[in-house]
Amino acid sequence: MKKLFTISLLLLSLFTYAHAAEDKRYLAEMTMTDIMGKTYDVSGTEQGLNIKGLEGKVIFLEFFGHKCPPCLASIPHLIKLQEKYKETLAIVSIEVQGYTHEEVKAFAKEKGMNYIVVSEEKAPELVNYIQQRAQWRGSIPFLVAMDTKGDVQFVQAGMLPEASLEELISQLSKTAK
């Protein structure tokens, strides 16, 4: 009986330790630096991300590539949305097809990207974190949409039409209120 009790305690402590470790995996602390040189502190939360400086905004975290036709086609839509919803929307695009920080900077300038643009080399922990949390396998464009609390409400591999993105902004603005 004593042996059974000891084994039960051991199993309970292992389960508690495993559960605590699982909870902590969401609490990652990362940074990303955009093409303008601004660094953002990013914290994983149970339901999403906290990006310091973007609190209270709907966030579109988009992974894109400089050679990806749907990614290139979505840039003008994202530019329009950022202009239209500049007070309530933050678009963060991370280039994941191997461009260096300087190449991404030149690319964004050429395309007139008016939102936050980051090279993968300036956000490797965040890219890895999203791969783990969202089980993202590299399909692009890949969108993680968060409400005004930073809670993930929508994940999409593939391009969305501009009207769908506008509807998403509307819904996410209401979700956290």
C-alpha cells in the first residue's frame, strides 16, 4: 500500500510539473525589429500575443514572401486597409523567404508598404513561436489575426480578399469590447 501511495504521489508530481511546463511555453518573451529600426517586445500569452506599443489595436500578423504571387497581390490591399484603419489596426508583415533585413527594407520602400515590415532575421524567435503555437508549416501568405486584447481569433493560410479583411477588422474590433 505504501508503494502504491508513493507511485501515486510521483505520478501526480510529474503531471503537475508537465502541466506547469506546458503553461510556461506560452509565456515566451521575444523581440522583433522592423525595417525602420524600431524594436517591439513581444510576449506570448495563453490566448495570443502582447506586442508592446500595439495594445488596443486589431493586429494582423502576416507572414509573406517577396517571391510569392498571392503575397505580392495582397500588398496593395494591406496598404489601403492600413490607411483606412490607421487608428485601430496594426499590420505586421514578416518576410520569410530569405531576404536580409536590408533587402526587406528596400523591397518595402519599393512597394510603398505603410505598415510594420520585419525580416525573419530580425524576428527568428517569433517566427519559431508561431510555427509551434499555430502549427504553421510555412504556407504563405499566413495570417494570424488578433483582437484588441491580443487574443488570436482567426488564422488563415492563403490570401483573403480585401472585403473579407475589412469584415475581419470589424468583427475583431467588437470581439474584445
